[in-house]
Amino acid sequence: MKVLVVNCGSSSIKYQLINMENESVMAKGYLEKIGLPDSFLTHTVNGEKRKIEEHINNHEEGIKLVLAQLTHPEYGVISSLDEIGAVGHRVVHGGEKFSSSVLINDAVMEAMKECIPLAPLHNPAGITGIEACKKVLPNVPMVGVFDTAFHQTLPEKAYIYAIPYEYYEKYGIRKYGFHGTSHRFVSKRVAEVMNKPIEDLKILVCHLGQGASLCAVKGGKSIETTMGLTPLGGIPMGSRSGDLDPSVITYLIKNGINRLSIGVESFNKENLEFMERKMDYKDLEEKLNMIRAKGINNINLDLIYALPNESLDTLKKDVKKLLKLNPEHISTYSLIIEEDTKLKLNNTSYIDEELDAKMYDYICSKLKKHYTHYEVSNFAKEGFESKHNMAYWLNEEYYGFGLGASGYINGFRYENTHNLNDYLEGEYHKEESLLSNEEIMEYEVILGLRMLKGINLQTFFDKYGVNIQDVFPVKPLLKSKELIYKDGYLFINPNKIYVMNEILLKLV
């Protein structure tokens, strides 16, 4: 018999077709970015990968695409879908309803839906995948394999939290545990390798990957595990902190840590591949909603534009998606190719300057409808200007901790080493210099004029005891209207922001 195994994520489908006669994998694959224009499927047979780029709107279309690869006349592995004897579905959360794998019927589907509040990101995707398979393969039995099932043997003392018992009775709040299929398999395999009855063994199983958990198995049964109500708890993971004292979040918020900044950079497939980054729009949207639900409502998103081969139309799509996410702050940066970087070594070239300027103008025109353009590259809703960046642009002092961080204290500017061993041994600084008063004033001008509001001339005089026009050639630039003086502030003409660097070079 041939069994199709399916694992549906919120915007993905992983699958394997297994020949149960010899337990060999006939084909496997991964469909990514369902619902997005740049969705694609990677299908593998005998180690040979084929990439199919096709826009897939939903999981039903995705399942159809997967099945089409299995029966493809050129690289398919079965001649007909009738060869599929069963479909196994990985389901994240079964609550207390399932202690083993089950044949899926209407009652099982209803029970899975009841568990959605316990796994709001995972269970809906699993249910959608099952419904899609049932439409395409209506006569093939479907089996649900639950991550939580193996842990239903946990004793009450292990799964009950030290909170009012009524929370368990009313809301089902308890430790459920996850990665059950992995823990069950590994513990059985350990017994086989040791040639001992599993009933006689006490085994600690480690499931280590992007998600990670530990499980204590006694006599083949789970008696303790690290994950709890959701897959977020336990040991640290690839993108999850694991167990965290609940007061940490409120403590950080009370101490002013209330801002989250994410380097999105782009939503375009080609741009992301160029930057060697991954970004899933749906996943980002879901995570931002979760973050806001936790009380963090000060979110910045970064966007990089003017990438090689990028078009204005591509940028417009990125900006549209960015605005849909409705962050409180947006930072946009035109690509800069730094020395000794991979881009420089690969002889990456800049796009046409005129196109770069058009992109900047478009960004400004669209974002200024919803945000205040307070710095050349930064846009914020009222009251959400970046405090850290403002300190930098105002030439105020700041500490830099960690690898590659920069700091500026008492006229002393430094950059930390990028070498971890050096840092751990106390060799913190890669570069350092004590700035002269003239150099400090230059920084004041260069950084201050990045802000659309510009430099307060009285503040400059109070700090340095001189008028700015006595130190820098301001008057010729006022005459040429490259600089403007108004209400005590000196700032770059808004119509000449794009050539700001040329103006600054004339000043310093």
C-alpha cells in the first residue's frame, strides 16, 4: 500500500508518498507561500529536485498541485491516484480528545475545530488540508496523527499548572505537550537498538530543530515534557524563547522597552533571494497580530529598495503590502554597497540614478498620506518617532553593547569587534577615535540635517558657543535655496532631499 503523508501549515504543505511494503520514500516536497503571487513547490524524486513556480490561492489548489506531481507523465511516481491507499495528516493539537491516531470522520473534524483556540495558527491549516484532500480523494481513508496524543499519558501532577483549578475545568488550560509523533518513534527506536523491552526502559528523548522539546518516557509512556499549553514553552528554539518569566514582558514595558523593529526588507521573491532572506507575508501578519495582542503597539518595519533588477512596479507592490500591515513606524533605505561585503566582491552594480530617485519620490508620496516624514528615510505616526534614532541624529551620546555595535560617549566614538572570541576575552573595540570639537560639530550638521525639521540654530550655539554660519558655508547654500532658514531652524529644501549628500559635501 502507498500512503500519502501531509503536513499543512498556515501557508505551506509538506508531503511524502511512502511505499509501505518496504517503507521507502517515493517522492516528497514542500509547497510554500500559499495565497501569495510567488508561491512555488519543490518536488523531489530520487534526490532530484524540481521547482514548480505557480500561483496557488488556497490549500485545495495546493493539494491538487501536489497530486499532479505524483502522477506527472515525466517525473511522477504513480500512474493513478487510485494507487494511494490512505492519507495521513499531521495535526498539531488534539487537546484531551485524542490519545492515538484516528480515522477521520465528521465527529473527529468537529473535535479538531473545538481545539482551534488552543492552536489558532496550526489547527485551521490542518483542517483546511484535510478538507482539501477529501474533495480531491473522496474515497480514500484519512487518518489524523496528533502531536499531543502521545502525551495523554502524562500524570495529573505533571500536566496541571499551579493556577486555580477552575481554569483547567472551564478553559482546558493544562500542559499538553507536542512533538508526540517524534518522541513516540525515537523512544521505540531506542528500545530496538538496545534490544530491550521498552516497558523496562526510562528514556529522555530530545527533539531538536527549529522547534525543540524534551520528553521523559517511562515504560513507553510520556510522563513529563517541556512544552505546555502551546508549542511556545520549554527549552529555547530557533524562533521561540521557550520558558520565560511572565513578568519579563511587563518589566521591559515598564522600563521603556516597548518597541519592536523588524527588518522585512522586501516581500518580493527575487529581491529576497538576492538578499538571501526569507519572508512570508501571511506569517508576518499573524505574528504582528499576536504581538499587538500582548500589548506591544509600537512596531517598526524596514524596507530596502533600489535593488538590482528591481522595477518601480515591484516597489509599489512592496509599499502596498507594507501599508496593509499598518506599522507605527517605517524605515526605508536605498541599497548601499559597502566595501568588503559579498555584494561588493560580486561586483554588484547600482540601479539607474533616475529610477532610484523615482522610487524615493514614490515612497515619500505614498507614505506621507499616512505618516509624518520626519527624517530623510523615516516615517512615523504621531508620537511614534524613533527615540534611539533621534538621539543619534541629534548627536547625543549612546552606548553600544554586543558584536558590531557602535557607541558614542564623551566625544569618543567606537565600533565593537565582530569576533566573538575577541569580545569574550575583553577585546571589545574594533575601531575607536576621540573626536575633535570641529569633528563633533561636523557630525552635528551632517546628522541634524537628515531630519526634515533640521537644526535648531540656538541649540547649536548653546552647545558649541559659535554661530553655525561662522563655522560652515551656510550663506551660499541659502542663496541657492539648497538650504532654508525658518522659525529658528536650518533645513534642507524638501525639493532637494534626494541630492542631500551633495549638499552636505558642500557644507563640510
